[in-house]
Amino acid sequence: RRPNDRPRGVLRKPSEEGAAYSAFRLYEIADAGVRRLDVKSNALTFTHDVAEPVSGYGYSYTKTIRLTADQPEFKLEHHLKNTGRHRIDTTVYNHNFLVLDGLTTGAGFFVKTPYEIVSPRPPNGALAEIRGRSVVYLADLTERQTVTTSLAGFGPTAADYDFRVEHTGAGAGVRITSDQPLASASLWSMRTTIAVEPFIAIGLEPGAEFNWTITYTYYLLDALK
């Protein structure tokens, strides 16, 4: 499946010989699996079960979006069990299409990390630049402009899965943390949204299970002083 936050089920391999899998290609879904939704007053739980007898791959995936009581915060709680005959090796991330007060992406926005950012592909210097532990936007993006960069430089522990997107004019920000270490991290943004893309790695033997949680906390910049 495509390595992001949306398991699609069993995809049909194209007929052309030697065609390598691409995360950016649309494939026919041969078996969408079984999907369920459970709704509570403070949480939504999505479950997706897939069992593919020919290849021997299978999984049970659960994702819960849970509000934190009396806090400007919510959590994404994930559970993945390998129900097939083969090991599963993959990476996963959430797109994080973030918007603050409906503002256009540009000057006034900062993307902050707890580590010194090292990027082999820095952003367009007319639009944004890396300053130590921050990506600083310098100009408002037009309809066709994007700001993209790698957010490398993180360490081996979950402490570096800690990203903040702030806007000085709005006086607000959002913090994204997880209980798992980063496998890679990138930034992609356009005029209408900022997408921080932190990947984690998953390796599961048959019968094994894995849990991870991502927490989103909204805050006012004045509260940090």
C-alpha cells in the first residue's frame, strides 16, 4: 500500500513487465477489505481489516481520533496487527494539512523543530529559508508556488518527533508530537496549507502488533512567554 495514513487494501499489480511500485500512481483496488466506524461523543474509531490469501499478506489496522478533555488537543491513536503469513515493512505518516485562522501560507509563518535542520534540498530562498531549528517563510505564496524541503538532522529517539507551526500575526500555533522516533521528515506547503510530513518505520513479523500515537496541541504564543 502507499506509505501514508490511508491503507487502501489489496492493489492489483499492472500487467506491464517490470513495473516498479510507485507511491504516486493510481492502482486498481482488487480488495478494499472490511471497514468499520465507531462513533462516541469524544472519539471516532476507524478499523480496516485485509486478508489476501494468494500473497499471504494481511493486517488489522485501527485509528482513533480522540479529543482530550478540557484541553485544546486531540490524539491519533493507531494500532496495527500483522494477520498475514509474511513480515510487513513499511513507513507511515500523516499529511498534516494545517491552516491557522485561514491565513495564506507565507510571511509570519514558522515551522520549528527541536534539532538543527539539515537539508540537502533547501527551499526556494525567495520564499523561505532555514534558520537553525526553524523554516522561516519570507513571502506570501501565490497560487502556483510551493515551499518544500527535507527536515533532516533529527536523532534516534522520539524526542525529535516534535514539530511546531506558528504564525506571529495570529498569535497561535500547533504542536505535533509522537511516541515514536522519526524515520524521515519533510515539509511541503502551498498557498492554502502547510504540511509537515514526519515518517515513522514499522516492521512486523506475522502475529506481531504495533501501537503509536500522535498528539496535536493548539496554543497561544503569549502563553509561551
